[in-house]
Amino acid sequence: MEHVAQRLRTRDLTAIAACAALMAVCAWIALPTDPPFTLQTLAVFLAVGLLGGRRGTIAVGIYLLMGAVGLPVFAGFGGGLGILMGTTGGYIWGFLGSALVMWAMERILGTHLVILLLSMLLGLLVCYAFGTVWYVVVYAKSAGPISAAVALGRCVVPFILPDLCKLSAAMALSVRLRPHIHPRNS
């Protein structure tokens, strides 16, 4: 019995590490815009969709820790607290908010596919909201005041359709791959 429990624990850790690494790879696939256009959102939603709320959120947390200590896991092979504390760092922190929202919805409402889709949409809104507020505050400290409308125009509006496409891809991949992952209850 202990052997089975250990194997499942090792499997969880391996899956979490793989998803954290996937987030880094997806950050490296980027167009140099401000904020950069990456595939990170796809990886965040896929991590929670495949691993469940708890393990997916842990994967996002590990990804953020890797970047915080300076590993080059962010767009443009960047890393360090400077990126996380910069004007667009709020969108990266928002990934953790997305994962937490998805985990909460899973815990409260279950794991049905409709719930997963709704949690992804709400998670995306949380990421946008947190990132935009962060952008406005940090931008104002470094370059002067900026309106929320301008920040939304720069940092959210151009990304809505691509992010919805990434969300759809994460949903489709989660549905297809989840049966092969066999996560325990989160």
C-alpha cells in the first residue's frame, strides 16, 4: 500500500514539474509586444485543466518561484523580481489568481466540463483585472498617470481573441488528455 501511495505522489510531483516547465516553454514562444504575447495562458489553463485545482495551482506557484529567483522562465528568456514587479508583472501574478479561482470553482462546483470552461473564463477575467490594476499603479509610479481605459487598450483588448483561442485549446487538450493523467481528487 505504501508503494502505491509513493508512486502516486511521485506521479503528482512529476506532472506538476512538467506543467511548470511547460509554462516556461510557452513563455519563450513570444511576440515582443508590451505586454508580450505568449502562450503562457494556454499553459496555465492546461495545468489546472489536466492536474486539477490543487496540483495545477502548485504548478503555477512553482513557475512564479522559478522566475522570482531569476531563472529565465518569462518571455524573452527573462527572470527575476524586476519582471514580476514591473508594469506587466501583474499579468504574470494574475496567472496565480486564475489558478486559484479555477481551484475554488472546482472545489465548490465540481469537475464537470462546463464548470472547467466557466472557471477558465472567470480565471482569465481575474488575470486581466489584477494585471490591469497593477499596470496602472506601477506605470503611474514610473511614467506618470495612465487611465484604466488606456491600460485596457494596451494590455487587454489586443489579447482577448488570442486568449480565448488559447483557452479553447487548453479546454480541448484537457478533455482529450485528462483521462490519461488520472488525477486524484484535488
